Amino acid sequence: MAYGSALQCLSDPTRREVFERLRSGPKSVGELARGLPVSRPAVSQHLKALKEAGLVNDEPDGARRIYHIDPQGLGELRRWFDQFWDAALQALKREVEKPEPKGRKTP
């Protein structure tokens, strides 16, 4: 999964809501669609996009499919975000460890 496709996929507010509903555990399309202002077929299309982006997976359960967050795809996206966090922490460390200018008094 490329992080770009995951970010693009999650840029859609409805798709992001569907993805966030999976945070509490696996769910069927019907469970995910409940309370959303879109139809079950529309939720299925959003799930298809999330699956293609590597963010969710599904398992058959009789005549329905149960969707869950794909930890591998989510891990790839997190690693991409972590590079920014690592850079920010390194910049903070460099700033904190700078020697004080001569003649400046510490309060």
C-alpha cells in the first residue's frame, strides 16, 4: 500500500466515518451503514475503496462479509507519519541542547 492512496482514500468524510466505525471492532456493511446518511450499497463502495487502499480487509460470514481494519496497511500509514514525528523530536532536541548565548542570564 502506498501511503498516498490511503491518505486520498481517507480524505472523503463518509469513507473516514466508515473507517472510524471499525475502530471498535469488525462489523458488517449493515452495521456500518446504520445511522449514516448513505445507503448500504454506498457503504459497500466506500469499503471497496478502503480495501483497495489497504486499510481494511473482509472475511466471509455466511451470506455477508465482515470488515475490519487491516493492521498491516494501517502500520504502513503510521510509519509514514512517524517519520515526521521523529524529525520534529530531533529538531526539538537540537533546540533544547543549544548552548545559551554568552551574557544571557537564566531567570
